[in-house]
Amino acid sequence: MTSAADLKAAVAAHRQGNLDEADARYARVLAAEPGHPEALRLRGVLARQCGNLGAAIQLLTDAAAAAPQDADCLCELGLSLMVAGDLVSAETALRAAVVRAPQSVKALANLGAVLQYRQRPDEAIACYQDALDRTPDEQIRANLASALLDAGRGEDALGVCDEVLSAAAANPLLRATRGTILNGLERYGEAVTELRAALAERPADDMAWVNLAYAEAALGDTAAARASLERAVGNNPDNARAVSDLMGLLLCQQDASGACALGKSFLRRHPGERQVLAMQAFALQAHGDQQAAAELLDFRHFIRIQALPTPPGYESVAAFNDALAQLISADPSLRSGPVTKATRGGGQTAELDLDAHPALSALGDMINGAVGAAAAQLREDGFADHPVVAFGAERWALRVWGTVLQSGGRQLAHIHPLGWLSGVYYVRLPTDMRSAEPNAGGLEFGQPPERVRLAERPMCHDLAPREGNLVLFPSYFYHQTRPFLSREPRISIAFDAVPIRA
């Protein structure tokens, strides 16, 4: 059989789901023609579908080199890098794809997705709008609406959906998207109407069931919310958000046994998954297994605090912090109270470019050093088989953003589901932050979000921030900051170490 015939047979097997046969046939083409761009690209896509991200990235890198004018190879490479968690390299690949093919809707849409993932909604909006100018794609429109909500433009987000829905009401994707936006705007009654209408047409949409449950719970209808979440989990048992939310609702209904069983089953399939692991700690405590809960929330071993040294090029830590404070305060992406984030009474930047300024580069180097040292110490201390390590990897990408809280500001209880280890560096703290209340402006670990009502107070740990200190903790630890009163801002830089999967 010729290479052309083998490739045609491989594509047919791939489309039919016969992945082993397809892979073997792609391999045969590449044995005869090692630089065959299409075979490299398609075999790379197949490898990603099978979860072999290392092979996918290598094959697609080779495909992009073999076809220097082909944007599709770079698009697939960027998507694979994003799935692997290497967001910086994903953005680089997709920007190169746009350079190769400025009219490529696929390249623009995928670049928009990476930028949105990196908390840069304004840039994502531009990519999505550019793509929509070329084709009226429903998924891109839905992504644009989501990015507009992230950017604090909720009414514009609704308008993007309404442009289509006003002419064609039977559009379950955009109706579900509209319902999700209404949730973000806290218009829960309208959200319920939209999401139920969407699900009547597309009942397999597990995330629409999750968002419907969120609105129903906000309106106090916990029975309906539970039924919606059970539908979501039934549709997709591997949806971590659905499982986590259902566990939280079961805890509110005093069904700790059901929550524990659900979490245990999920974590057996997905060890270390952050959203479910976070809720499992509360479920274990509510179920009376204090020891198991304490092992997950081992604040003493897993929270690490260190004073950073003065980086090269700066006279002191104070001078270094002054530079960082100026950068964060003047960052054009600093946005007040983003509705999709935990910040209240202050602002948050988009993801920062660590190469944009020497102070950010120095901070990134020190964070990477702290993450590497913590990972090594955890393994040395006997936690190699603990769920805190299960989500980790030998390589990681840093996501870094700044937060500026004003008087009365706080961070609501939240976790960092994309990260493995997360943390905060304290850049500037008000001199009178704790004058009225000893814990004002402090960091508290262990409290769940308000929607999860526990019968007993959970295990908690308070931490007093100090300028120049770096605090590192597992990304599944719920944490919040306490409000404070001061005329001075509270400036910090938060980060996630996102594992890069091979």
C-alpha cells in the first residue's frame, strides 16, 4: 500500500474511532516519509485525544517545522500545549499561527481561548471579534460573551447573545451562555428561565445543569438544585465542578455520608483534582473522620512562609517592593471588582508578563525557586503519595496577577483549581491595617464559600501578612482575606504553579 493509501485509511480509521489502527497506519506513513506534515499533524492530534500529551507536542512541533506555511499545525500544537498546562508556549504557538494565517478563524479563536484562560479578557475579546468578523460561529460567539463578562461588561455580553437569539430563539448554546452571564450578574430568576429553556433543547449539556443549579440554590430552591446537579453528574461523572458543587449541596443538607462517597469515587479516578479534594476535606470532617480531614488540611506542613531576599539590581527589599507596587498600581489591566473573581472592594490585574520588567522577572525566579524547594521538601518529608503531590509535575508554568484592595476590601473564600501550589507575595501593607482589629487584612485558610453551610466550624488557620513575605500553599486550600480599614491600599501579587503534563 502506498503512503497516500495508508494515510487515507488512517484518516478513515481515525474518524471511525479505531484509534489503534489509525495510529499504526500513521506510523507506517511516517516510516516511509518521516517528514510527512499531514501524517505528523494527524498523529499528533490522535496522541492528544489518547492523553499522550508529550508525544502530541513533539509530533505537532515536527509537523509545524515540516510545513512552515501551515497554520493548522501550530493551532493544534497550541491547543495541545494549553491542555498540558504550558500556557506561555501555547500563546507563542498560536500567535505564530496567526502570523502564518491572519485570516484563520481557528487560530484566532484558539488564541482567544488561551488569552481568556490567562486572565487577559480584553485581548481575548479582540481575537474573538476578529474571528466572528470572518464567520458566524456560535461557539466563538459564546466565548466572546464569556470574555466580555470576565471584562466586567455584562450587558455587552448579553447583547452578543441577543443578536442571535432575537432572530432565532432555538439556540441552546447561546441561551445557556446567556443564562450563565445572568448568573454572573446575580439575576438568578432570569438565569433559571434561560437555562431551563436551553436544557429543554439540549439536556446532555452538563455545564448548563451546573449553572442552573447555581441559580436555583441562590434562589433558595435546594431540592431543585440537587436534582440539577445529579443530572449534571449523571451526564458527565468526570465533571469536577459538578461533583464538587453536588458535594457542597449534600453537606448543606447534612448528607455528609453521600458527599464523602461521591468525593471518594471521583478522586479514585482523578487523584488530586483540586475542586473535589477541597470539598472532600469538609465532607470528611462533617462525617466525623477528623484525622483524614486533618491529613488533607495539614496547615503546619503544607503552608510555607519565607522572607524573600533582596534581588540583584535593588538596594533593598523595600526598593524592590516599591517597584512592584508602582507596576501593579499602574497596570492598564487593573480592574475594579471583577464579577467572575473573588476580589471585593478593590481591583485585580490580568495575568502579568514576567518578562515585562526586571522586578517581575526577579519575582518569578524567586517564586519558581520556592515552588521547586517546597515540592522537594514535601517528597523528602514523606508526602510523595499524598494527594497534595498527586496533582504536581516536574515542570510547571507560573500564572501571576496583582491585587489592590482599598479600605473595606477583601477576598472571598476561593481556591485555585488550575494550580498545584499557589501563593501570595506581600508587596505593600497599610501601616494601620490592624489598628482596629488584630486579624484585619489577614489571610485565613479553611473556611468554605458562603454557599457551603457546614454544621460545625471547619478547621481554620490564620496568618498575619508581612511585607516581603512569600506564602506558599496547596491550591486546593480554601482561603480568604479579612476586610480592613485604612486610607492606604493593600497590594499583593498572587500566583499559581500550573503543572505541565507530559
